[in-house]
Amino acid sequence: MKNGINASEIVNIIKEKVEAFDNPIKRESIGEVISVTDGIALVYGLEKAKFGEKVFFASGIEGIVFDLDHDIAGIVVLGSDRDVKEGDIVKCSGNVVQVPVGHELLGRVVNALGYPIDNGGEIRTKNKMDMESKAPGIIDRKSVHEPLQTGIKIIDLLIPIGRGQRELIIGDRQIGKTTIALDTIINQKKINDEVDENQKVYCVYVAIGQKISTVAKVVNKLKESGALEYTTVVVASASDCAPMQFLAPYAGCTIGEFFRDNGMHCLVVYDDLSKHAVAYRQMSLLLRRPPGREAYPGDIFYVHSRLLERAAKMSDEKGQGSLTALPIIETQAGDVSAYVPTNVISITDGQIFLESELFHKGFRPAVNIGLSVSRVGSAAQLKSVKKVAGSIKLSLAQYRELEDFAKFGSDLDASVQLSLNKGKYLVELLKQRQHSPMQIEEQVALMYIFSNLYDQLSKVQISDVNKFEYDLINYFHTVHPGVLKKLSNSMDDGIKDDIFNIVSNFVTQFNYV
């Protein structure tokens, strides 16, 4: 044909079209669900899956590769397994689980994956971090040397905690473990209002396996005290699946690491790791891993150590930030020799041991000083605190011993009777109402009065000690605020004379004699 297109032109046009066609081949690692029971899905065909990798089920639910066999991968389902059916397609994401981090999470309640559950709208963060990350190395760390004030007299004076420390709170149920952690968070409010941005302590409270009503009370208490504005609450409640309860503390730790790695300070509370261990045991048994002592898998120690080792005080080169951990362990009938309690005791830098007997006697917080210890916190104590706290622990230990001896009813000499009387006053001074944190300078003033002005203190009736304490602190703040400010830094002879005169006048003036 004269005006037609010849065959060679047609071939060239087709070649050009083929060469211009750009549709890259997308390779995906996919598998098929062969069974699903109790939140564990067995998937065939995920040949290139990696341990800890995030996967997606056909229904959109996420999961994590938790077990790898020759042809079958064990996937823990992060949600309800009712939406996962046999024969469903599973796709690998190529990524590990990540958590949103940043200041945007402060004041919010999120689940173990960082999604909001407080009806406060979507959280838009600029950053995400891997949930599992390596703990800082030796070179990147610095020794603990800055105090973390809890506002609780018996802890700040006798079992001090430093920024970057890991201090275990251990005891039976319902004797004040969570209260100590909450009071520590609430106490940061006044401190944060007075210091620069890089000295503020941000907080993360992780609730593991608790009733939703209990968590709601905690959140409301934080709101009432104004502490929620610098706190993130991570929740994996008792109604959530075991994998979510397992991931919650790692999510909370990652949120805290953002502040640590950016030269800021963060406190993370894990409430509690006993329920975390039970969730991990459940997952491991369903994956048919061999059980060990108390049916826990052999790597339960590593599960907790890799979490708690991420708490650290960073070196100057790494920004001087810190991440402090307060893990909580619930014991059964005071048995600290059980598997999980002994594990966590050996991982941490000390423990605060709460005793049900002391709690029922009315000594609250029910801290057993003899069994409690802080291995590194004393290096972070202020000089003024060290001066007044030195003899307190010995006085309390002597009183506990003499108290048992005095029960026999034998005649006591004057020195023993004096020690007993002083011990009674000390016990009353160390008692503290919940959610009433006390500033460190107030604590120093009270303990100095006990140690050096006992003659004045003994004029007060034992039953009036708590009222005396409350009135005296108010008197200091209203009439002599300058003396308290000086006490937070040092304790010189001039201040000692001021305190003596103030207390003498106060005792006489307010008819405590």
C-alpha cells in the first residue's frame, strides 16, 4: 500500500512501547495460615521471614514472627485471632515492630503498639523507633551521680535512687507498690516546674495485665495532680492478648529512650513484670518451647535483662541523658526466692522490699529497711542528705531489734529505753500518706531535728508527731522559707543554729510541750 505502514515500522513501534513500559516486579514473601489457636498462628511458606519481623494477615491484623522452623513460622497475633482464619494469606513487611516516639505522646494513653486508646484523637509524631534495640555499651555510659527524688522520706533518705538506675519495687499484692511508683511520678511535677528543659524528668507508666478500671484510676490520679502532662501511659490490660502484654514494657522503654538519646531524662515504671513473665510463659508454651523451672522458658532471664539493661546514664559525648527504670514484682506470701523475683533482683541495682506485716501494723510505706538496698544511689545523694541520713538507718535497725527484745517485759536500762523512745519517734516521722510527696529540703529539716534536736522533739506526744511535722513544715514555708532553700544544697553551722532557734520557738509557741 502506498500510504500504509510497512511491517518494519510496526515492529519498531512495538519495540519502543515495550521498552518504555515500566512496571517493576514486586517480590513479596507470602505464606498461608495452616492453624491458629490462642493467639498463635502457624504459617507455611514464609521462607524469607526473619525473627521479630512484622507481618500482615489478610484481615489487616498485624503479627510478629516469634518462631522459625524448616517450613513453618510461628506468628503471635497482635489482636483478636477471631479475624485470622485457616488458609488466609500472610505477607512479610520486611521491618521489625516500631513505636511512635516524641513529645507528642506526653499526656496520652496508648496501647503496646503506640496507638491512642484515650479518645484524644490521632497522635502525629515525627519519629518512630524500633521496639527492640541494643542496650548502650560501656563506653557510652557514665556512672550514676544525679539524684532522682521520689518525694518519699524513707526512700530518698535511706534507699536513694539516682538517674539512670534500675531499682526494683517488690512485695505482695495490695501493699503499696504502685503507690510508690505513682508518688515518684507525681513528685516530678514541682521539680519540672522549676528547672530547665534538659533537667526535667519525663515519665512513662507501663500497665501490664491490670484491670482497665485500675488503670483508669491511675490515669485520673495523674490528671488530678497535673502529672499527666509530662507522662505517657502505655496499657496492655488483662483483657488484651498475651503478645500485647509481652510487648508493652518494650514499647514503654522505647518511648523513654527517645528522651534519653536526646539529652533529656526519663523515668519508666513497669507495673508489673510478674504478669509480663506469665504472658511470655503462655506464648512460649503455645509455641511448644520446652518449659523449665515453674514452667517458664529457659530465656526468661534474658527477656527481662535485655529490657532493664536499656536503662542507663549516658556519657557526656552521648548527651548526658538518662533512663531510670522502676520495675515492679509481685511476690506470693513474701517469697522473694521464687524464679522471677530472684532473676529481677540480680538484674537490678537494688530493691525496695515492701512487707505486708509492716503494712498491716500501719507503717506506710511498708518498706523493710533491712532487706531493701540501693547499690548505686548513695553516689547521687546531696551532701545535706548524706549528713542527716547516715545514722537514721542504724537507729531504725536498732529499734526493730530492741522492740522484739522489749516484748519479754524485762527491766530495761536507761540507754536501751532511750533507743526505744527515739525509735518510736523515728517510725512516726518516716510514715507518710499516699500521694503526698515531700520535697528533699523538708525531709532534711525533719531528719536533722530527729538526729540533733531530739530533746525538743521528745516534748511532742507520739500521737501528735504527724500533726507536728505538717505544722512545722508549713511554719518553715510561711515564716522562714529561706532556711529550707539553703538546706537543699548544704548544711553549715549557721543553718543548724537557725533550725535550732526555729524549732525551739515553734514547740513553745504552738503548745506542743
